[in-house]
Amino acid sequence: MLDIFKHEVHLIALSIMGIVYISKIIWILKFKPMKERTPSKGNEKKAISMSFLSLLMPWTMESTSKKWYKWLEFGIFHVGIALAIAASFIISFSPETITGDVSIAFRAVFAISLLIVIIRTGRRLFLPVNRLISHPDDYFSIIMMALWFFFGIFALQNDGTSKAYFDESNIFLLIYLGITAFLIAYVPFSKMSHYILWPFSRYYFGKTFGHRGTYPKVKGL
């Protein structure tokens, strides 16, 4: 069962994700981009670069410049997701890589990410604005994330004296790999797939407002 989750199930989930995402990208590229017919007043290339880099420059956005902790939450949470996915494949193909110290590092990030998920869930449940814009898919996804990080903390346990406990006796590992495969296949159909639009939106945001000279702001305009 564990070997099936490590290989066949993961490959099937990745295939589903790949097919759906490729289909979405093809669909997006079918739309003709808007062309500015006014004289250029700014630097489009610079604006496009800054638009992409804005993710790493919270001081350039009003929301994150005023509430920097939300940007920090965002960063740690997404690093946690990346590590959780990476860990599932490391376990499957190179388990000896996860030594005692590596295990501690992964589990520490998972624990912090789990705390952030709990905080975000609380906002959705108790803040009127967040509750108003929340969809059932949001609640389902965030619950799955919480379970994913929770089981990941126990799945990657290692006493430091031997290889991590990546065998049939670790029921947490089996559940963790199962959730990982499910999320990989489910994400393309959920609201979590919004990031597929991110590179397109960042490019056209920079191109459009860079052309107009409003981003970054050109002096005199």
C-alpha cells in the first residue's frame, strides 16, 4: 500500500494536475491581449519586472505595508506548502536524505504553517468580511491543509539514529502521502488554482500601467 502511494498514486495525481493546468493555460492564451493605443509615457519592461517582484516587496503594496505580518504569514505558509510537496517526493525517491536535522527543520516549518492555517481559519469564521467572501471550497481546502501539515509533522519523525520511519508501520506517513496526492489532483479544480493566473495578471498589470506611466509612477504625471 505504501509503495503504491509513493509511486503510482503520486504519478496519477501529477498527471491529472498537468492535464488540467495545460488545458487552462491553452484556454487563457486564446484570449487576445488588450493593446494600448495611446503614446507610451512609461517603461513597460521595468514595470513588468517590478510587477513580478512585488511579491518580494511588501512595502510597495498598501495592504502588506500596513500589515506586514500578513505578508510574513503568506510567505511562511507557501514555503510550508512547497516543503510539504517536496517532502512527499523525497520520501518516495530518496528517503535517506531526511536525516534527523532535516526532519526537525521540515517539521518545524509544518508546525508553524499549521498555526498559520488555524489563524486564517479563525479569521474566516469570526471576521464578518472574511466570512462574507468565503466559499465552502475555502473551508474544505483550509481544513485539508490543516490535516496535511498535522500528519506531516508525525510522518517525518526521525530519531536521528536511523533512517526516518518511512515504512508500513508509520500510519501517519500513509495518511500524509494520501492527502498529498489528493491535494495535487484536487487543487486544479478548486479556488486554490488561482495562482495559475498570477504570472499572466502580473505581466499585463506591469505592461498596461507601465505603458501609462502610472506604475512605477513617472514624475510629472
